Amino acid sequence: MSSTFNGFELLPPGLPQLSHDGIGLLAASHLVVRIEPYACMEEGDLLELFWGERFVTSRFLNCTDVDYPIFMRVPESFAESGVAHIHYQVMKIGISPLISPVAHVTVKLDCPGGIAAGSEENQYLAPLSLPVPVKQCGVSLSHIKRGVPVAIEPYLNMAEGDAITLRWGDLRLDLPALQGRDVDNIVHARVPKAMVLEGGRDERLEVTYCVIDRVGNASGWAPACNVRVFCAPMELELR
């Protein structure tokens, strides 16, 4: 079998709805494969789509399909965590099937923190951990030197490539994506001095975080903790 016919090559199938590095829960619920036009495309061709070794669906082309992309729906049940190997073949009367190159796509259906994507708050994520003096006494804007240290406890389905966003009041800070060595370990970070100063005084400032994995699954926000951020006489000198 070959991916060429009379010198013309088929392109691998595409998944146009993907915006990250694979298929997450949201994408799995409306999977569509795009097949690009090919040079020998003609009415009567039969396209057959395969997900690994499993047959998905087929379609006979009519005259209005020729020279246009073909979209084929994939039922959600085909999506399983792992690597999906997707290809299609073109059947023409009197010749062997023309088989496309395989598209290899990561499928990840387990969300960070273990709940479905799109939930507003995730009770399975531990609140952000703050130093005891900060929790008990708050943060003085005039005494910040290196920012505020914070820590994030390991969470369910923690994985390489996870992106963590901290929220300090209305301000957000994106941390570097997790490396393999970070998985199942406490993540340490600092809220920069400039960010704390920008957030300003607040008697009950909300601090929390969320996680988005490499395929776009979102954890929702961890339960927020409150921090007292107060002014001191030297604050104006810092500004």
C-alpha cells in the first residue's frame, strides 16, 4: 500500500478543532477529522477513516465534494487516553486502496485535580500554601523585598507540561510549565514584589491558582485563601 497515486501524494488527516498539543475532554466531545483535497479526487471515490485499527466511518464523494476539504465526524467513544493513530484510505474502482500517512495525536482525558474541564472551583485542589507569618500577620507593602513565597501541593493527575496560573486578587501570574522532575512534588514560586505593590492594600485579598494541562484540560480554581495586605509609613517611599 502507498500514500501516492500516479505521483500525487495524500496529506495526513488533520483535527482542526485542536488548539493545544493533543485531544482533551472538550475536543473529545466534538471530534472532526479534516481530509484535504488530493490531485486525483473525483466523484465516486470512497473515503474510509480509521482510528488505529478501528474503522470509524466512510463517505462516497459526489461532484460537489471534489476539490474541497472533507470533514468526517468521530464519535467520542473512540477517544481514549494515550496516542491515537489516525489515517484514511481512498478507494477507487479497479485499483488498490490509496492510504494516507498516519497522524499521531496525544489524547489525555484526565483533568488536573481530577474533575471535568470548565468547573469554576475544584475542591480537590489544596489551597495555595503561604508562610505562617503571612497567614497570621499579613503582608506589609513597605517590608516586601523578594516578593511573597507560595507553594502548591501535588495534585491528582499532575503531569509534565502542566501550566499553573496564580491569582493575586485581580492580578495573574503564569508560572513556567512543569518539567518531569516537578511531577508529584511541591511547586514553589514567588509573587513578585511589583505585583504585590500593584495589587495594593486589601484586608481580605483572595489568592488562588488553576492548572491547564498540555492538551487544554482545565482544573478550575483551587479554593481561595485570604491575605491581609496593609500599608505602612514607608510605602510611599517604595513607590
